[in-house]
Amino acid sequence: MNYQVLLFYKYIEIEDPESFVSSHLDYCKSIGLKGRIWVANEGINGTVSGNLEQTSEYMNHMKNDERFQDMVFKIEKSEHHAFKKMKVRVKKEIVNLSLDEDVNPNELTGKHLTPKEFHEALQQEDVVILDARNTYEYDLGHFKGAIRPEIENFRDLPVWIRDNFDKFKDKKVLTYCTGGIRCEKFSGFLLKEGFQDVSQLEGGIISYGYDPEVKGDLWEGRCYVFDERTSVPVNRAGTEKVVGKCYHCGKPEERYVKCGNPECNKHLLMCEPCENRSNRACSTQCRNHERNRYVTEKNIAQS
């Protein structure tokens, strides 16, 4: 494995995001990185891939900027690039939570727990474990006993909390996400909503899986990632299990596809036999859609 994937974020004021994006995109391309970086006045959020030399060059470059000198990089080994091209874009938020009253994580956020501390807290009796990700991420893998919010987008989580989670305001809440960034604002939102005891997994699921003591124990399934890999292993403690189920037949499955109907595009855990039978679709309507991508790829004659 001669490649690495870097996950990173930093809530820090960036005065001129447009200028930063322009120069940063040129720099990333010049050293051969590929990936996705969002930049806003509130900070930076990125996932990039490259060979060892390219990723080391990038980390050194960022740490030479006083704004990012203490930024934490989560590093994963890879056999190839995890992205097809390099994108650096200006965004309103580096993670879209769309709160009526924004939260500054540098002023208000939940208690950060190391992987070891989080592992210990997971085993306490009077805790509520809340997954801060989307349904299709949860369905592929999650912490044992975690609550699954019925959301397809992170920005929908605050409404779901107000409608479904208020009863836990007096409980100790443990929340987590892939790399930690979603929990920074979200945990602050929970505190503003009146939750008394809110903790978040520092470094997210990725750091939890690589922690030398914890080794991903108590995690079930795999972790969904937003790049060409689609999913990565987490549990390295020998207690792993498959929790994903095929959308159609219900058998254990960890293979994700997107619905063949481009107007639907729903994330689906699906085994190959069911993909073939359904034209990679979630419904009869999507199966028979005139622009079904599976039909086009396989050159299947529609009835």
C-alpha cells in the first residue's frame, strides 16, 4: 500500500476563502493530490489521497501555516487514490448543519473523549449512544446499541432531535461520526437545546478503529466513507460482525450501490443476485425507469 488517505478539519477563521481556494487548488494539483476540500470563513474540511511523498508534502505545507499548525490528520493506508480528481470549493459551512442560530465549536461543543475513554463510556449503564450520521451510513456499521436517526442528510438532524430525542435530555449522551467534524457543531447544538451531559468521540470512528488499545472493539460492521472506497474496516479487535442486510433479500451484505434510477440515486446495500434481478433498483418504478443506469451498462432490452 503506497498511498494514503488524509482526513482533516479545523475550525479557524479564514478571512478570504475565495483567494485561499484558488491558490490551494493550484497547490494540490501541483503535487498530485486528489480529493475534496471545503473552505469557509469558519475553517477547512478535507479528505485527500496521494502517495507517501505527496501526502507528507501536503501535511508539512499545512503545518507551516500558523492557522493549521496544530491540525490533526487522520491517516489511512490505501492501495490507490481514493478520488478521481481534486476539488477545492468555497462553502457557507464546512459541514452543512444549517442551524437557525449557528454554533461556534471553539466556544461551545461537547466534551471530547479519547477512543479509550469513549470505549469505557460505551459500557456504562446509564448512557445513550447517538449516531450523528445518515441512515445509509448507520446501516453499514455502527456502535452496538447506538440509536439510528431517520435522516438522509446531516442538516435534517436538528429537526429529528427536537421531534424524537428530547426525552433523553437528562441522560449522558455519547455521539459520534466518521472523522469527528460533524459532532463539533452538533454536540454544541445539543447543549443549546438543554441536554446536560454531551460527549463526542474525538477523531471519530476512523481514529477509534486505529487506536492501539481499543482496536475498534464494540464497533459492528464497516464504516461508510465518501470516496471511491465506499467503506473501510473499523473493528480490529477480532469481535467484528456484519450488520448490513441486502435491501431486497435481507441476507448479510456490506456492498453498497446507488439505485439505477438517476432521479432516485438512493444508497442501497445489495447483493449481486438481487442487483441483477432488480436492475439495481429500489422499486418497480425505478427498475423500469427509462434511464436506468444498470440497464444501460448491461445493454438490457427493456420490456
